[in-house]
Amino acid sequence: MYTHMAKLLRVLSIIILILISIAITFDSGIFVYPSLSNTLFFSILVSLLTLITAFYAIHNTSYEKVSIYSCIVFFWGVYILLHCYHTNGEYYRSLYLISSIIYLITLSFLIRIQIINITFIKNILLCIAIIQLVFMLGQSLNIIDSYSKYFPISGTNENPNTNAIFILCCLPILIERIRNLDKTFIYKILFGCILLFLFILKCRTAYIGGAILLATYLLSGKRIHRFWKKSNYIRRALLLSLLCTTIFFTGIHIYQIKKDSADGRLLIWKLSTEMVAKNPIEGYGYGLFERNYNLKQASYFSSQPSTTEHQNASLVAMAYNDYLEQAIEGGITGFIWYLGFFILLGYLAIRQKNREALAIVLAIAIMALFNFIYAAITTWFLLLNYGAILLAASNNQFSLPTLIKRLISIIFCCIASILLYHQCRVINAQIGLKKSIGLIKERRFEEAGNLLARLLEQASTSEAFLTQYANSLAKQKRYEEAIPIYKKASLYTSNISLYYRMADCYAHLSQYSDALTTLKTIAAIIPTNLRSRYQIMCLQRHIQDIEGAR
């Protein structure tokens, strides 16, 4: 019976893993944002995978031990859940992170009981890399349209940097296969293609990650160790001086490549650090970085004279430093969990002498200092897979009575069922949101508003849903009803388009003071935004505040 169940679990797990890889690679087109398609389908498929795995584990407790590291990672998910309820965090980001942790634990269990093998996982990652290379090649030859409005080559993503980081992290897989297999021609071709597109994409973060990969392989080589042992103190000092000098001048060069962008990130990091210092314990809530950072930026610019910082400022969606972002959203404890996750994986890779995994973990950990990682789902998926491989191979495991094993499996079954239920509700609401946009384009405002009103509870904290619902009310001239919905949306975002619409509602209700305050918030967030300043001037002239209009 169990053998038959194991075979069935293996088939279903393989199918779901393939579906996950498709879901995170392509946009289904049924939601407003491509990222929603990637993360929501990832989460729902993870819940399905966990559900069938837990069901199998309830009926088959023959596996010997439970990993202590899986327990540690599980409590990270518990922290995110409790923190979300305490701070009223953004539901979608919290759901995504919790699903990621559940996936890590589930996959490590499947590897440990030999339902899924490691080669299959790596093949999936290489297939995603091949798809990205094919799309980027087609885009470079103008055969395939770019998925980005701003970049001609972006693969299947809107941001080419996420592709650059992902394909870079696939290099260690190719290196190990080229070193250890006989037939390596295809892998060498893939290796060369990745290097070519890394050069074309010009992603500074990927270049830094590439340097970390190279350093990891060089420093872990036996020849380097022998050379270092034979070197005297003077030679070692010279080598270290040369290395530091190279890093210094390379850093300056990378900074100069896109100086304005680099200066913008320095401002983000400075203000983000101030935010952490102001609220270090509780944080601001998972998924709420964008909302709170831009308001902080507005406050900062309102109290500062005009500088180059004002000229480089724009609406900021992420911290470009995962550690800072985690500290802002989850407090210092959230930062410790995130940093500890990388430390744990690095420790396990060293203990297991897994140079391939160590190179990937170190590269991603360093790149997370300069860019977003967990929000880039393909790279995050790659890291989760290697995390599962390392957890499955760890020796720190303990035995449990059969009854406790079944109880744990039932708990995971319940968790997966609850997640699945909520994810289905969210997906239904987001499909309704996409439909409502079409209705509004057809000027069927009342029908769109009624549809969104029915789905409002299911949409939870979706700022896009709330904004669209408020828009439908405003189109019907129901401004008094629209404003509270806009205000609720503003709890989860500081997008200036929302503030423009809210200011317009205030103006229609002759609440000019509130309209001016809202427009001034936009002008403070982005000091170079002329539209907001023009509207402020027009509004002040309308209320005959000539001095203010000047």
C-alpha cells in the first residue's frame, strides 16, 4: 500500500514542481500585475504539494527522523504570521513568504524520503534558465517582443536584472556538470550563453555576484590552499593588499557606471536606516516598505533644502537591500531571521562540503545587499531549492514517536488546507479585479463597482483592488464613498496615482484643505514632479490663495 502511495506521491510531486516552475516563469495574464500571477500560483501550488505530502506522511510514518533545522525554519514562518496579525501587515507579501517557508520544509522532506531526487530539481532550474536564454535571444533578434516597457531584452520578466541574477546563479550547476560528466558539450554552450547575456544585460549586482562565485571556487581549491600555506607573511600581505585595491577600484567603477542610480540607492539606504532606528522592535509590517518609505522620503524632503538628492528622487518600491527591507518590515527580529537563514544555509554547505551550494548561497547573500532577492521569484525559488537540498542532507535530526509524527503531519495538512482556501479566495478576487477594469473601459461603472463590492472581503489588503473599487465609485460621482476606500488603500501603498485621485475627490466635495495636503504629499515624495505642483497652484488660485499660488 505504501509503495503504491509513494509512487503516486512521486508522480504528483513531479507534476506540481513542473507547474511551479512554469508559474514562476510565465505571466498567466489573468491578473492585473505579472508578479501577482507568479506569486499567487506559486503559493497555491505549494499548498497543494504540502497537502498531498502531509496526507502521505499521515498514512506512512516509516521515515526515521525529523530535521531540527526544518523546525527552526518553521518558527520563522510562525514569526511572520504572528507579526502580520500584530502589525496589520500586507496579506499578499506575508502569504508569499509563509508559502516559501512551507515549500522549503516540504521539499526537504520529499528529498529526504527519496520521493524527489536532486538531479531532477537542478534540471528544472536549468530548464528555467534555458527558457530565459531563448526569450532573451529572440528579443535581441527582434523575433520576440520584450516583456518590459523600458528594456529591449528582459526574458520573461519585466526587470532584466532579475534574469541576470538568476542565470548567474545557475552557473555553479553547469560548472559541476562540466567537471564531473563525460558529455558536457551542451553544458559548455549554456555556460557561454549565460556569460554572453550577463555582459549584454550589464547588471551590476550580477557582476558582484559573479565575483563572489569566482572567489568561492578559487578559495576552496586545493592549489590555492597549498600556495597560501607555502607563502611567507610578506607575500600574503602583498596579495591581500592587491585584492583590497582591486575591490576598491572595481567598486568605484561599478558606482560610476550608473552614478545617478547609485546615488538614489544611497539615499534609500540612508532613510531606510533611519526608519529602522526609529522603530527597531516592531517594524512597520511585512509588505509595507513601499508605503512607509515614500512617506518617510516625503517628510525628509519637506525638511531639507533642495539638493541633488531631490533631483534623483523617485517613487521607491523596494529598499535594494533585502536585509534593510526585512528590518523595516519585520523589525530587528525579522532581520535576524532573514540573515540567520543565509547563515544556516552557508553553515550547512560548509559542513556538507557542498561547494556548489556554498557558492550560490554566498553569491545571493552578498547580492541581497545591493538588490532585491526574495521579491525576484525565480532567484528566490532557486535559493529555496538549494536550501531544501541542504536541509535534507543535514545530520542534525531527531526521532519522534509515531503518534507525534502523525500529529505534525495533521498540523501541516491543516496549514496547507487553510492556505489553499485563502489563496483561492484571493485569486477569485484578483480575477474579478481584472474583469472590472474591462467593465470600466466600457464605461459600465456601476456594474464594475457592484462586482468589486461583492469581492471586497476576499481581496483583503490588495491596494490595487481597493484603488480600483474607489475609482469605480468616483466615476459614478460617489466621492464621499470613494474617499474612505482610497484611505484604506493608502494604508498599504503610497502610490502617487492614488493620491491624485483622492485629491480630485476632495476637490469635488470642496474639501480644498484636504486636497492641498494630499497634493503636497505627492510633491514632497517626488520633488521634481511638476504635475502635482501645477495642480497645487491651480487649486490655490481657485480658492483665491494668490500668495500661496505664487
